Amino acid sequence: MSNSEGLNLISRCKDIATLRTINPTENLQLIDVAEYTIGGKVGGGYFVYDITDTNSIDDGGSVIVATGGARWKRRTEQLLPVHFGAVPGNSVDATEALRRYISASENRTVDFRGSYWTISGTLDLMKVSGVIADNSCIFKVNPKEFNGEWVITIGDPTLKYNQGRANRVVIIGSLIVDSTSRDVPLNGVYLKGQWFNIGHIRVNNFNGIGIKQEAVWDSTIDRMSIELCGNSTSFAYSQEGGGDTHNTTHIKSLQVEQSYNKAIKMTGARDVINNVHCERTYITTLDDGSKTTSGLTYITCYFGLGNSIINQGIIDAYAGLKAPDGTPCLTASTSIVLAMDFSTMNNISAAESVVSCGFGRQSEYNGFTVKDIYIAEPAEKITLRSPRITGTVYLGSEVIVENGVINKLTPRNNAYNIIVSGGSIVTLDYTQNIRGMITFNNVTISEDILDLRAPAGSGSGTSIGALYSPTIFNNCNLNKVIGYFGSRAIFNGGRIATVALASQSAFEFYNVKVNTFGYSGNRAFITRGVQADTVIAWSAPTHYIWPVGTITERVGGAASGVGIIYVNRGSLAQDWMAIVSV
């Protein structure tokens, strides 16, 4: 001790433990502590005696209570982990020191930079106002020695959505959490609250959830990176409502790579997601207990947002034989579930994916590249714009497809009100009964058009009683039209290379240009304004009852006295009469 101008100045002590034994006598006395613990070389600093404070608790870093009750207060503008006993270098478990640091930093900013930190228990950041972190301060976790369900929480995961909420937390830089193994289940980072402003969170190598957002509202997140996380029951990234909704949040970039089985689950409302990057998922089970519209029993990604938009994404699975842990990979086809409601997804590259869409209203999926896609009720008023389907698109009801490049299109059972405009289809395959109102506008179809079924009420004998119109082709470019017994369709304009109708194909042709026209078996078709280069055979219908007053016109030339325009005079039997002859 030294005396100067009547003030007692405690010049220096060796560590915090020694500071607790020193009882000052004058207000604002100063002491310089050399280091937090002897030999540690960090964590020291200046402390000042606050004679007016008799209540503050000893928090192990910012306030030190001497044996006589005096409060020494650290003089600093920014508290740091080393001020609470954390030892840099990642050689000592820093859990308790960091917990002391976080507790003392309520409504303040914590700065974890400068060292990797090994932790063995949950760090709760709910009450801090800000977090500063970067690549120099990765949190390292051994899951086999960890006590807790989550490594870092910003919000309380044990309480309801409206309780234990964090508020206005800001993360500056990159908060990085790294597990040393996937040997036992453990989750990474949990978020619940509102008005977050988050730079970057990265979580790596957890056998469980990497990042979970639950009931996050009105927030902005620049980037989330999750790698080598997830399992057959937990998604690597999960975004949920927790009894309410995840809403009004802007996520600029979401990267979920090398997940195990379950990669992304995303629900919420009024969200904007700029980019989703989901690659090399390891699919090691084909049955995680899920049920999908496609029939697959596993789910890789689930998108169930309302009044939201996702602007770009890539989704694929690892095509190799084994995951990094040695588990065999069973398929390279991801299973994607779309349940977007009044929402839009754009520019999704998922070429080996099987997509199931069994829910959603007035949603648009634009620029999708997938293998197969299944759209089924109760999904309604779904629009696919510029899809590239390398396998099959199965369509339910009230679906619009525009400008697609499609390998195979198949209406589902009871399909109704489907509009396909522009683009190309290799194979059109009707395998089940339809309600009707299926329309193709300006579409090129490469392979033979066979059975197109018939709407209910227009069976093999009559069109009378049909509730909905049959399949309609407007101005299409078709290779070969054959049909099937009792099948119904209408062709308006366009071009057909070959018409070779099967027996009792009840097709209608209006103003179509045909290279070669013919039929075999029962005659059930009608033609008007059809121009054909070559006519092998033509006849008025004799095996199908068309409504009274229906007109058909001959295709091709006619000898003198032969009818060229016929009218049906009865609705209960075939009664066609030539009304115009050569």
C-alpha cells in the first residue's frame, strides 16, 4: 500500500483470490490485479472500490466482494471471458467461467473472440443484448461429456412460445459451435424471441438438431450454416411455431450440408428466404415413419410456409456408398414435401428429388427441376411454372403447368381442372379415371397418345350426361393419336402427324391439320374442318351416341354423290344423315 494526497491506493495484487482478502477503506480506491489466477497471465485489470454499493453479489469477474463486504468493481468498457476465469487455448473446460461471464453481461454485449472454448453444459444467451464472435472463438463440445439438451440457447426451449423469449439480441460476426463427434444425440443452437439481428451462425457435427428457430418473430438473419447434423428423427435445421408461428423473418441464406436423413423442416408465415443450399444429404434409412403423397416413407426436406417466399435453392443427396460414419447410403433421391400456402418458391434445383405436394392453396412453384412430383388434393390451385421433370409429374386437381419440359405427365385418380400451357411432354399417360376439364394449350407431345379415359357420365356409349368436359388439346403439336375404347378427347387446331384411332375412340377433331388420318374397328369419332394429306379411312360415327344436331365432316376426297357433311338426327341411337354431298 502507498499513501498519496490522503488517498489510500492499493497498487497491485497477484490474483482475484487475493483481491477478495483486501478490504479498502476509502471510496474509489484502485487496485491493479495481475491475473485472474496465478500463472494464468490473463483476466487481471483495474478494480475500484464502490463504497455506496452494499448489495451486489460476487459474480466472479465484474464484481468481487471482499471478506469484509466491500465491493470491488472492474474498471472496463467491455467485459471479456477471461475476466471471469476462462482460460484461452481450449485446454480447460470454460463452461462455468462463461456462464459467470454471460450472467454478469445481462443487457450488455458479450465478446467471445480470441480463443476456442470447450464447454460441457448449456450456455444461455437469452438476456444479453449482443454477441460478438468470429472464427477465432469456436465453441467445442464433446457430446459424451455434455450435460444438457442444447449447447447454446437464445430463448428458453422448456417454456411455451410466449414465455422465455429473448428480445432484440444482435449477433455480430460468426457464432460457431462444433461437436467433436456424433456418438450420442445432442442439439446445437436454439432461438426463440423477436427482433433478432443475426449475422452468421454455424453448427457442425451434431447427432440431432443443428439450429432450431421456434416462434421467432420480426427478425433478420444473414446466414445459417449447418453441416453433418440431423438423424432419422431430428431435422438438421428446424423452423417451427411451437404453438404459435415463426413469422415475419428474413433469412438471407440457409446452408444445410451433409445432413443425416432429415435436412430441413421449415414452417411459418410471412417469411422471406433468399437462398436454400441443401447438398449431399446422407440417406441411410428409407423408412423414418413418415407418410407422403408420393408413397415414400422418409422425408428429407419439408417446406410448409404461408404467405412467404423462397427465392432460390439446391437440394440433393450424396450419391456415394457410405456416410462419413460408415453407415451405408441407400439412395440419392431426396424426398421433399411441399405444403406452401399462398406462397411462392423459385428456382429450385433438385434433379434427383421426389416431391410430394398434398397441401397448399394458390401457391406457385417456379423454375423447379426434379425427378418426380406428386400433387394431390387437398392441395388446390397450385401453379408450376417452367418446371423440368425428368421423371413423372402426377397431377391432382386445380393445377396449372406452364412452359414445362416434362418426361411424363399422369393425371391422378379423379383428376379435375388441370391446365397445361406451352412446353413439351414426352409421354402422356392416363392410368386412372378422371373427372375431366383437363386442357393442353400449345404443347408438344412426342409419344403416342393412347387412352385418355372419359369424364363420368360419358362412358363407352354416349357423351350425354357428362358433368365435365373431356381432355382438350388446343393448338398442340402431336405425333400420333390412337386413343382407346370409350376414351374421350377434343382436339382444336394444331397439328397431328398421324391419327390412327383405336376402336371406339370417341375423339372430336376441329380445324386440325393431319399428315395421315385413319381408324380401325368401331367408328365413334367426329371431325370438322380437318385437313389431311393422306386419308386411309374415314366414316361418320356408327357406334357412339352423340347429341342430336351434332355435325361431322368428311376428311379427304369424295366421289360424286357421296356425303361430305353429316348431322345426327337422334340422341338415343346412331342416326346420321348426309346434309351436303358432292
